[in-house]
Amino acid sequence: AEIAPGAVHVPDWLDVERQRELVVACREWARSPAGLRSARLPSGGVMSVRTVCLGWHWYPYRYSRTVDDGDGSPVTPFPDWLGDLGRRALADAYGRAAEDYRPDVALVNFYDADARMGMHQDRDERSREPVVSLSLGDSCVFRFGNAENRNKPWTDVELCSGDLFVFGGPSRLAYHGVPKTFPGTGPEIGMAAGRLNITLRVSGMD
Ligand code: MD3
Ligand code: FE
């Protein structure tokens, strides 16, 4: 379903076996040296979501090759198979070839029952190529807003385990957030609890 120009939701895109494989991969990434951490905001706040970065390290509000706001570990590489998955995702969502889509960053966000993500824009990438989002585990309310400010109008969409969402074109700079998750709603895919979201992006870095 096209929620807005360039914002396409494909429910149930990943079958349960693929979801399990991604959960296994996320667990390995979380154990790597540059593993799960809660980003500290310049305001002094700490994000309630915990994140693993692949390819490039993201911290508010830039990208680096090493964990510059932590112990300086090298960032876990972005695997080729994840780029293939991103191209298939874009092709399925937009119904067109996507061989030229070359994501080089993945942000893996883990939400426990209390975690939220406030309304924000993703503008730290130096490219305006689409963002691919994959959801695993508990369902959530995903709030998709407008490109002008963090306020209404917005559309609330329920995102479930296995759902794909692609944000490109005029939707790439829309404000968005996750005001709520629904604990205990996830399928049996090897996650004890919580929600995972994987986003694939083009950093525009070299
Ligand atoms: C719309 N993640 O990592 S995914 C983020 O569920 C982020 O963890 C949320 O927002 C999550 O920055 C939402 C959906 C999403 C991701 C990136 C977008 C929507 C987007 C970039 C531009 C526009
Ligand atoms: Fe975002």
C-alpha cells in the first residue's frame, strides 16, 4: 500500500524462516565489538532504543567508520547479502529494477517494552536514496508525518513482524517515529521479547 508518494508498505514481506535468520544475524551483530548501545543526544538525553550499526557508525548527528562516541571499535562490516535483500525489497515495493541501489549502512534498532522513538527526520545521510525498513518481533505503531514539521498531519500504521516499508522520493525527508510497541505480540522467531527494526540506507560517505 502506498501511504504517501514514495512511502510503500508491504505487509508480511518476509516469511517466518527468513525472519528467524535475520534474528540470528542481529544477535551476532549485537555481540560484535561495536554492538548494541543507546545513543546519547547532544541535549543530554539518552535514546531508549538500543542500536547496532553496520557499515558506518551513526551517532547524533553524523556517520563515522569507528565508534567515535564509545570505545573507538571498528564498525561491523555491512554484508553483501544484506545489500541483495535491500535491492529485492526496493524492487518489490516499487515494482521496478533496483540493481543500482547500493545501501552501505544498516541501523538495527532494538525496542524493549518501554522504548519509543520520537518524531524526527533522517537527514544525516549525504544521499537521498530510499531507506528500506524491516520489522521483526512485537508489533508497533509507526507514525508517518509530513516533511515540514514534527506535528500533524500524520498517519499511524501498525507495523508487524515481517513487514517491509520503503521510504523514497518526497517521503525520504518526512518526520516519523514509533510512539508505542505492543509487548507480547511477536511470532515465535527466536526473540524472547521486544521489537527489532533494520533500516538499510545509502550513506553517501566515501
Ligand atoms: C521515513 N526507525 O532508525 S523505521 C530510524 O522502527 C527509525 O526503528 C524506526 O526511524 C524504527 O531512523 C522507524 C521506518 C523508517 C525508517 C527510516 C525513514 C521510516 C523512515 C527515513 C525516512 C522516512
Ligand atoms: Fe528514522
